[in-house]
Amino acid sequence: MFLRGRRERLKPADVGFPTGPRRRSQGLRREEVALLAGLSSTWYSYLEQGKDISPSPEVMNSLARVLGLSEDERRYIHTLTFGQVISPQPLNADLSAEDLIREFIATTDDSPYPAYAADQYADLIAWNRAATEWYDDWSALPDGERNIVRWMLTSSMAKVRLLNWENDTRDAIARLRGEAAKWAGDQKLARRLAEIDAASPQFAAWWDEHYVQEHRSRVRRFRHPRLGVRTLRIVPVVSPEFAPAGIVFHLPVAS
């Protein structure tokens, strides 16, 4: 019903089809949508009728383009079809996703606990002052190297700050592998993985273990320069407005 409703709201003239007295419907016909999307009219009819077929993300994206769907609507048909959104794109908003994240992180600057934001490539977008104490001063790194997985693998500071460095790093790689499955064919992701592999011989061995972990809360033990050994719970938070990037908050854990 959703695809049919969006098809019927389109005006033929808006997509280059003639309108005339013999046209019974104001919206597009099924065969016209199929033509514009590069599909057979029968296959598209089956899809619109909810029959058991298996469209690819590329097909659904093509239909979203033809039907003029918003990103909210494209995400909706992805969720209906695949159970999740494949390659979410920025929502139409008065503030960009990255600007929203930076403003969000800025509100945590007075917190004694770290907060940082990273995208689907594990590239660091923003972090608060506490993160520079509990983790490192990532602003000292070149732009292309501000990646949380790369930092954990290559920085001597990571091994100082993270008490369970190996477990934490394996977990971060497993999370990155889980995220990578949503971005098959993404050239930037391929480049980033190649860069991390070149920077750390250990990465390939742990990546090839094919361990997968969803983004979820877990405890992480730190060696703080002033407070000594402390345990925090990391809590990843994602909003539709800045997905696929997410913010990682840290909560104190009672001893």
C-alpha cells in the first residue's frame, strides 16, 4: 500500500510522461514506475502487491529515487524489506548530522567522563575534554588517522590507558566488522580498512577471525593518570538524525 500511495501521488508530467483526456489516473501507472526504475512491470506489480520476492537494496533505492521518496521514507521501505536500513543517508534537517553531533558533544565538556562520536568507518568526529584524559589527545593526530580502531591498534597510549587493551581492541574490530556488513562495496570503507591493515600487522589477524559484535554497552577498564584504575561502562547511542554515526557515552561503574 505504501508504494502504491506514493506512486499515485506523482504527476506524470513531473517525470516526463504526457497527460491527456484518455488518462484515467492522475498518478503514475505501475508500468511507468517500472520503466523509470529499470524493472519489469510484472516484477514491480508483485513487489507492490507484497508478494514473496527478494529485491536488492539497489532496486529499492532506485524505486525511492523514481517515487521521489524522502530519506525517512527510503529508510522505511528498507526496514520493511530488509529488517534494517542499508547505508543510511543524512536526513533533511536544518542542522547537518556532523554539526548536530559536535553540538551534542560540546554539552558534555563539563562532564568528568569521556564522550566521543565516531562514524561507520570508526573515524572520530568529536570528543569532549574528559576523553583527552581517559583516552588521548586525538586532535594531535593527522586528520586521516583520527580513527578509534587505528588508535587502539597503533598508539602506545592506548596500551597505557586501556587496562584490558587486547580484549577492548578485539571488541572494537568486531564492532567495525559488524558495521562493515551494512556498507558492502563502500570504497571509503575499503580504503580505511586497508590503511589500518598497513598501519598494524595485528589488525589482519584479528579481522580474519571474523568475530562480530553489535554496538552495545560493555565495561571498559582504564588507567587514568590522576585517578588510577577505574571501570566505566561504554554506552553507544545512535539517533536517526546522525546515523550511521554514533556517540559513545561512559558511565561510572561502582567498584
